[in-house]
Amino acid sequence: MANFQTHLNVGILVSAATTLSLNMAGWIQETEALSLFSLGVIGSLLPDIDSDTSKPVNALFSVLGASLAFAMTLPLTNRFLPLELAAIWVGVFLCVRYGFLKVFSRFTVHRGIWHSWLAIAATALAATNLAYWVWERPPELAWIAGLVVGIGYLTHLCLDEFSSVDLFNARVKRSFGTALKPFCLASPWSSLAMALVLLALLWVAPPADGVLERIDVDPLLVLDDLGERVQDGAHWVLGRLNDWWVWLERRLDLV
């Protein structure tokens, strides 16, 4: 597993490259780049939310606590007095920093469901919904925020997998395959819970028409193409199975 500093450094580089690319492509404005960059860095640290090592997790929950505290208080600036906003900020920070940390330490296992494709999708969608419903950003920008978080999250998992391969001794460590997996077979209930959360987040997510138009993607055409590919793959597999069965029958006849 890559250490915390490595994840942080690579997360900064990838997030910077992502936001700069989005800005150069005209998808985001300069004023939005810094906040999206910060989200990408946070996303690159999120998978270690289930780590048993105290120092990285404490730092991660401190960043999460401060980020969520700002996310909750900034939309309320015109509704509450400064002292009340400060109390809300402190309350959210302490709740995340100490309350959520206790809960995750109690009920999570390192390299469990939080190191999976399900977690990438759920975290990206959570960021999308947060940007849309709490920060009141346009749907297109909300989906971009989710994309940036998802890229950061994926970067972390890829680093963990790369660190499982020792190129100098030409061996693969036992941890290989535990960081970047579709779901957690060791904990099916956690996988089911994450899948349900993913569906709920998808249900309340903002419309993605603007993003799909930008990349010129028709969802119906994508689904049709995917269906054709699945059909072709199924026919290929059935054909190979039939060839194998014919070969096996011939061998049995010879015996």
C-alpha cells in the first residue's frame, strides 16, 4: 500500500492536471478551478477512510470535517448571524472529526468496500449531489465536481494496486487485487449497502443532459451499442463452448 504522503502528492498532481485540462477545454472557469482542485485532492485521500493507521485517518477526517463544515455553513451566510454560523461550523467539524471517525473505525475493515468500483461511483455521485443540492451549483458543474472526485478516488486505488507489485524482486504481493475490485466479496452486506446508497444517490442526482451534450453522447445509442457488444460476447463464448464440447466428444470416442 502506498503511504499517505505519496497519495497526497500524486493526488495533487492528478487533480491539478484534471482541473487545468477542464479549464483549457472550456468546461470550467478559472474561478471554479481552485474548488474543483481541492475536491480532487480530497477524493484522492478518501479511500483511506477505513485505514487502521491513526495519523493518516486523523488528518483525513480533519480535512473532511473542515470541508463539510464550510459546505454546510456557506449557503447559510444570509440566514444566520456570524456567531451562529461559527457554532454551526464547529458543530459539523466536531461531529465529522470525532463522531464519524468512531463509527468508521468500529464498522469498517481496511481495503474493504471502500476500495472498490462501487465506492468510486458512490463517492463521485455524493459529490455531485452535494454540489447541486447544498452548494446550489448548475447540474453540469455538479457532475464535473463528481467527476473530479471520482478521478482522485480512482488514482488512490490505482496507486495501492501498483504498490502491490514489487518490480525489483519480480513478485506480486498478497495485497494485489484488494484495492481495485468491483465490490467486496468478503463483506457482501457492505457491498449491498453501498449498492443501495449508489442507487439512492443516482435517483436524486441532477440531470446529466448538459454533460452528455458536451461530449456528444446519446444515452440510448450507448445502451444499444453496449447491448450489441454483450450479445456478440455471449455468442463468442457459446461458440467456444460448443467447439470445446465437440473436441471433448471426439476424444471420448477415441477412448
